[in-house]
Amino acid sequence: MRIVLCDNVLINQARPDASFDLQPHLGLLSLSAVAREHGHTAAVFDPSLSLHRRQLRLDETFYRGLAWALLDEEPEALGLTTLGCNLICTAKVAAHVKRQRPHLPILLGGPHATILHRELLRHFDAFDIVVRGEAEAVLPALLHRSCADDLSGTSGLSYRVGDEVVSTADIPQFGDLDELPFPAYDLYPIAELGLHSLRVEAGRGCPFNCTFCSTASFFGRRYRLKSSERLVRELDHLHHTYGISDFALNHDMFTANKHKVRHFCETVSGRGYTWSCSARMDCVDSDLLAAMYEAGCRAIYYGVETGSARMQKISRKHLDLGLVHPTLDLTNGLGMKSTVSLIMGYPEETSEDQDATLDLLGECTGRSPDLVNLQLHLLTPEPGTALHDEYGERLAYDGHISDFNFPTLEPDDSRVMSDHPQLFMNHHYYPTVLPRSRNVFVDRAFPLLYALGHSLLRRMLHDFDGRLSSLVRELYAFTDAASAPLPDGRLLVDFVRHTWGAAHPICSAVRFLVMGDGLRAKTLAESADEVDRAVPSCLLSPSAGLLRDIHDVPSLLAGLQADQAVSEVAPAAPDHNLLLYVDAAQPHRVRSFDIDGIALEFVAWLCAPRSGDELSYWLSCHDDQHGSLRSFASDLCRLGVLLGTTEPARASRPDRSPV
């Protein structure tokens, strides 16, 4: 039987410049390998690849387009995996497929589906079978029965018999993950994408029991790690097959068993591989970190989850916050990068608790961004958690899209999700001590502030006694006074101008960085054909912009990054005009240069809608005998800043006079 397995679409709302995660889904590759081992044919379809290749568009046509793309793969069975954050996408795509191929068996799997199998089958007719738990133990038998025979003898399934949902016995977890075949990486276009790093499943399960996490509900609290020999064989296979030498070892709690990690370090040493992992700060020590570094570890993800000691207890994370900075000192001192991830918006979280989380993040901005990456997430309700057991009946919906939550594309998406809170809980929220508006505000404000960079944000915090919570509180009050529903780049600039004054270098730096982020976003929209074509086109590229009466921001930022004393950044008269543009060769990099005189007048003129005829006429009227302006315009064309022609003017004046 030919089964087509479809991946999730994960979109990081906080980072539009890195929207799609082009990495293979490890679970689907494992299922494909198992299916092949039992004589079946498997294919993996990644919708993110189709979006990346512009074969699909992330708009109202997406669900239907993805359904047809899956049918083009000629499946005899279709397997969908889903997370709560994109269940609406999975349900809509399944419905479109079922309308076209009513008799095609549609299977659903993944943590969300496993926990909510009965509810999903009751509410969505397009799903025929939910495969619960670790599907490698179920899929071969299911495919052997062609998904249509009597399924009562196959464990780990839920399906409909008439109007009733029937569930067979649970399947036991894999005791030895080494028994699984190597994942079918050949089903993903690794070479085509030029991937230099790959994810590898290191193990499953987490021995801890945090109130907000559903990992234990799906994988259980039993900590399982592949043997060092098996794991290194996988790395060797990927290195020899694809030339990959850098790996992200996927396991929620890789270092829970220090003895096993040390054995892995001994086994992998000497191969020249680099790798990253996730860990708790109380599950590492100086000796283990040193051994990991020597064995190639170059990055560790630390889930701290809250900066409040009170919330550490309530959430059952039970992490000693006194470990945070010493552990970062050890990790960064070895040359390993750390990601510090925190969560806000817990039901019980008070203003003091949230302030403690923000202030911990603020303290971490004193570290180099090359060594520390900071994350702040708005709490997402998850099924099968203690929080849901306590607050699940009080879920509310306001349509806010945070982090990886899938956007609404079809007109009824919001209604479907709001009508089924127990299925689409990731798009809902628990009642909280703090106003929902404040939690949503902080969720939007932190990425805006963090995008300014550690050095500038640290300088700004200097004027708020080093406390990020105080800065956020002032921004919140300013936003409320401005009657703006949510913070954006423009409001941030207004706030900085109000707080420090238009003549302060901080204001110039924020203007510069906010415009740079906006130019990158416009460039990506242009490349994805998402720009509004009804807007009159300008000859100035969407990837370029002009900032007048500004300081020498590049020099200012360089000084801050070189640990210039914060007190040295003082008010001074802005005397620069900067042209910013996105580097075509490096689309995530914004470049700038000073302009003045006739060049400044020319770029300012370009900022309004113009035609090619007007451009030629303007150049002919203003160029000097040496052709310096036309040469400047040619340079702008070469950089992709100017979209018009610089050929000599026509004999006749254009119909619309230039302004």
C-alpha cells in the first residue's frame, strides 16, 4: 500500500524573516522507514517546502491547494500529523481531500490527536482513523489490513462504527528505541535545499511533570535515550550520505541521565561533529558541560519557563533560579550558545511574577547575543496537562495569534475554533489574574524590543534601573494613552521619541532598526508575491528607505556592541541622512550609507510614486556636466534600490510634471 504522510506547517509569527522551518519531520521519517520495512511504499509531503517554492500560497487558497497537492501524490492512504497550533489547517485540508476522494482512508496522528481522539472523530467526519501513541507499532498492521477491514484486533486505534467511536487497547511504548529502523531521510530533499544541519531524534519522554506541558501525556514520564552506539551510527550515516556534520539532537530533556550523556560524548568524540540539545539547568554541571563541549556540543536550549520562584513551584518546574546565571556563565564560558526560554501568561501569574520573568530576560541582555538567545512565549493551553484539568472548562477565545499558532485563512476559521474550545485550545486562553490585554501586549512587545539587539536594549534599560519590566510597563502605559490596541514598530518609535526626545541617539537607533526590520519584511513579501498590487508603485525599491535628520547609527551601534559605557551615549544633534537598503545577496542584512545635497533631494523625490519617464526627465534637469547624479542613479540601480531606468530623457516632457 502507498501511504502519503503530510507534515505540519509551522509559522513563527515572531520572526517573519524565518517563517518556514525547512527540516524533515522526524516522526514521519520514522514511520516511513517502518512502513517500508513491512513492504509498503511511503512518501512524505512537507507543505512548507511547497510554500518555500511558491507552489502554494498562504492565503484563502492554501487548504484547497494543499489538498490537491496531496492527491497528486496518488495515496492509497493519507496520514496527517497535527499539533494543536495548526489543527485548523489539518482539519480543513482533510475536509477538502475527503470531498474529492470520499473513499480515501485519512489517518490522523500526533500528540494532540492521541489525547483528543474521541472528540476529533466525533466532530470531524473527514478523519477516518486516529492512530494513538507511538505509531511505529501500529502503522504496519493497519496498512496490512488496508485501513478498511475489521480493525478491532489492532491496538492503538480509534475509529467510527456507525455513530459510535470505538477505541482499541493502548499500545505499549517502545522499550528500546534502537529497534527502530533508521529514519527515511532520503524522502526529504536535503541536498536540494543545501541543508548544513539536520535534526536527529535522540530519545523520547520526560521524567518531569510541569503543569503546562503535554509531553508526559504522549510519550510518558519514562526517560528513553537511544544507545550511544545507535545514535552515533545515525550521525555517521547522515554524514557519509549527505556530508552533514552538524546535528540538533531532539529530546526534551537530553541530559536527564548524565551517565548516558557522558557515554555518548565518549562515543561521538573525534568525529568532528557539532551538535545541540535541550537540557534543564539542574541536569548539567561543570564537568558534564566540559565533556559535552569537547564532544562537539555548541548550543543548549534551556527551558527556564518563569523568572518567579513562586511560579516555579506552582508550575511544578521546580527549578532553582539561582542556577540561571552560573549555568550560563559555565555554558557560555566554554563557547557554547544558550537559548533561554521563558513563559508568561500563567493563570495564577501576578504582576510581580511577570515582572520577575521580564527582569530575568533583561538581565540576560548583558550577555553577548552571539552566546545567548532569549525567548518569551505566551502560555498556550495544551490537552492532557494539569493546567487544562483545572482551567479547561473556562477557556476563552479572542482570535489572538501568538508564536506558532496557525493564522486564519478561510472566512469561518475563527468561528470553527471558537465553537470547539476543547479541540482548538491552543488558540484559546485560560482566565488569568492579569488582564488578558496586558498578557497579549507583552507577547507582542517583547519581540519588538528584543529585535533592537542586546546592546541597544541594555542601554535603554540603563534609564529604567536595568529593569525590563519597568520599560515594558511604561510602553504599556504609553500605548494605552495613544489608544493603540497593540504595539508595533511605529508606536515603539513614538514611545522612544516621547521618552528620550527626537534628538537622542537612542531615538535614531530605534528609527534605524525599526525601518530595517520593515524593509526586510517588505522584501520577503515582495519575493512571496504578497504585496498589495493596488498600491501605486514607487521607483524606490520596497527594500529601501530614507531616514533624515538622524545620527550616525552604524557607528553608535558598533560602539554599544563594543561594550561602550552606557553613560557615553548622550544627546547630540542629528546631522546625518541615511539611505537604508536590504542587501540582495544577503536578504537578512540591511546596509546603509550617508547621502546629502542633490543625492538626498533625488532619493526624497523617489519616495513618492513616480514613473520611468519622470525619472529620466528629472535626471536630465538636475544632472551636472560630469553626470554625477546619473552615475549615482546607476549605482542605485545596481544595488537594487532604484527600479527605473537611467537612460537619457526623451525629447518631450512627461505628461505629469515631477514634484
